[in-house]
Amino acid sequence: MKILIAGGGIGGLATALCLHAAGIEAEVFEQAPSIRELGVGINVLPHAVKTLATLGLLPALDEAGIRTRELIYANRFGQTVWQELRGMDAGYDTPQLSIHRGKLLQVLLQAAMERLGPTRIHVDHKLVGFQERDDRVVARFERTEGSGSIEADGDALIGADGIHSKVRSTLYPDQGQPTWSGIMIWRGAVDWPVYQEGRTMVIAGSNTSKFVFYPILADPTKPGRRLTNWAVMARTDAEKTPPGRGDWNRAGHLEETLTFVRDKFQLGFLDPVSLIEATGPFYEYPNCDRDPVARWSFGRVSLLGDAAHPMYPVGSNGASQAILDATCLAEHLSWSASIQEALSAYDAERRTATSEIVLANRKGGPEGVIDMVEMRAPDGFDDIERVATYQEREAIVRGYATMAGFARDQVNRSGG
Ligand SMILES: Cc1cc2nc3c(=O)[nH]c(=O)nc-3n(C[C@H](O)[C@H](O)[C@H](O)COP(=O)(O)OP(=O)(O)OC[C@H]3O[C@@H](n4cnc5c(N)ncnc54)[C@H](O)[C@@H]3O)c2cc1C
């Protein structure tokens, strides 16, 4: 059995590694001329880290990222709304990881190169079309260098080609552009003095004006400092067409970004303006997604990761759910009677679960907790209990964790 994977992002490479671990041949085709360290910080939740740990990647990931200890939701004055331990500090059997997206990608790429072999990982191969012929699927790729266009055939094609997936737009030609919430996200990373014990993530403000801050790398040569990821989310427009088609890599502009931060956040423990000013190049990304679809798998073709369930980047689920897709797909392919049966079982299992997350993220996901407090107490509070009870806050945060499959009792039940 040979599986073709379009897209060499976190989803595509995780799929290749899971398939390889299940004894299934896989070949990855990435459109970019090289797999580069693009993006900034990303979080991987414990249930997805479990897959990476099973693949033997935890030591490399520990060197490249940080085991998140604590998550604090706060209002824009830095007052704590909700605080909880995360990962192994919360009793999971695997950590939550805060890591540079590019470093995570490199760990996956290096493992894929070693295990599948470099001849199975192709760059500069842009998927432009595919067809089922008899019991094969034939995919066509365009190259900017060398031979122009080439064909490859396999038993199945997995579209792990991101929010602008060619596989998805072929299956759903009328889907159009991603839908934009009108909220822009600016993201950057900068070397910064350690906050608390250096493993804390803070999400402050509300879903229409939010500041996120967490460390992603501890360089042993720089004690007391961390490579620190930040993000600002702010409502800028109500139009539905995202600027720049929803590209992850557009440069952000300092003055525009600071407009949404100056005089808005008085966190006390950190000055966001100084942090942003100290950052080199940073990026903007329109908060966009797509409506869930009724089906991912068609015969020998299916979707995975952002191609299947592009979602707002809240709740740390973008990479996590792509990795869970990879695990599930490899399991079904290794035991089902036919490819079609495996792909449709994978579709049934993962599509419902992730569609729910896409829709929940539109409402703010777990960060609904800071929205609720901002709405009820926009000028701050003396006693959080009088603004929102513990039970109200818990229902939002833990309700999301259960839905996204990482509530602690679920992990323990599945063998933790
Ligand atoms: C450049 C970039 C930066 C990002 N930065 C962040 C970040 O800072 N924080 C965050 O939370 N999330 C970020 N993300 C998104 C995050 O990586 C995904 O939400 C998540 O990891 C799911 O990954 P994926 O592999 O499904 O999709 P993606 O990470 O989008 O990967 C899809 C891959 O498919 C390739 N591809 C697209 N079309 C084709 C084609 N026709 N043929 C072949 N290959 C194709 C793309 O080049 C890309 O490498 C970023 C994504 C990208 C592409």
C-alpha cells in the first residue's frame, strides 16, 4: 500500500510518520521549494503530544520547545479570571508543548527524512490535479525547477495541503475563499526576560481585543530569558473577505499593531508595547476558517488537518487536531479491509469531532471565559466570584477541553 500526501506541513509530515510506524509506505509532496521554519509559536495539547511521544520524538521536542506548566486567563488589567495547570503538571501522562511552529516542523521533517528516506519527501511539487484510475489514484504535480509537471500514483491521496487546499477545492469547487471574522491576528517572537518560572501562558483581554503571551524556547546560554511568543487579536473590519487570502506569512506593521495595544492593556506584570517594539519582523494573519463540510473522504481521496477543518487559532487545536487526524488515519488504514473503508471510517470518526471545534472556536472557544468577564466587568473587578462564579467559568473552559478530547478524565480513560 502506498499513500500520497499533498502538503509537507505539520499534518502531512505527522501523517507520513504515523503511516510509516504502521508499516505503510507514504510519499510527501510539498509545494514550497524547501520546508522552512515559518510561523511563530504554536501549542500542542497532551493528547496530540502522546502521538509524537509514541513516535519517539519527545526528546527532540523537549530540546526545541517548552513544557507548558500553567495557563492564566486574565482581563486587560491583568486580573486573573481563570488559572489552571496544564500538561504533566495537571496530571496528564504527556506534556503540553509550547513550541515554535518551524522547530516542530523541523523535528517532524528530520524524523521523516531518516525513517521514510529523502526520496519520499519531495519539495517544489505543487499538487495541481488528481484522478482515480482503476484501483489507483494518480496525482499531478507542477515543479518550478526541472521537469515541469510530473505524475505519481498510489492507493490513496491525502490532502494535507492547508486552508487553501487544492484537494478540497477540487472536491468542493464552489466553496470560495475562507470566511473572515473581521479579526486580525499579529504574531511575533522575541527574546524576553522570564515570566514566573518560564512555563506560563497568559491570554488577556477578550476575543475582540486580545493579548497572548507564552515562552517557546529556553536557550541554556541565556539564563533568565526565553524566546517569547506573543499575539494580538483585534477587530479591524466586518467584511467577509480576508485580506491576502488568509496567508500565514504576511508581514505585520508596528504602528498599526500598537494602535490595538497602547492604552488598552495595563497588565502590570508586562508591558506589551515594549515587548512588541523589541520584536524584529512579525506577521499578520486574518482570523479565518471555512464551514465544516459533509464529507472528507471520496473513494481513495481524503482531507486532513487544515485542509479538512480550517479553524480559528484559539484553544491550541490547529496542530493538535491535525496530529490526531494522522493517528486515526494510520490506524484505520492499518486494519480496515479496503482503502475506501478505511477512509470512510476515518472520516466518520474525525469529521464530527473537528467540526464541533470549528464551530466552538467561532464563539471564542475556551476564551469565552474572558469575553464573559469583559462584558460583565469592562473596568475590572474586586472579586471575580461576583462577576462570574467558579462554576460558570469552569463550564466554559472544561466544557471546551471535553469537546476537544483533552479533558483529563478522557486521557486517563484512554490509558493514561
Ligand atoms: C507558513 C505558515 C505559518 C503558520 N504559522 C502559524 C503560527 O504561527 N501559529 C499557529 O498556530 N499556526 C500557524 N500555522 C498553521 C498551523 O501550522 C496549522 O493550523 C496546523 O499545524 C495544521 O497544519 P496542516 O499541516 O494541516 O496545514 P499547514 O500548516 O497549512 O500546511 C499545509 C502545507 O501544504 C502545502 N501546500 C499547500 N498547497 C499545496 C499544494 N497544492 N501542493 C503541495 N503542497 C501544498 C503548504 O505549503 C504547507 O506546507 C501556519 C501555517 C503556515 C502554512
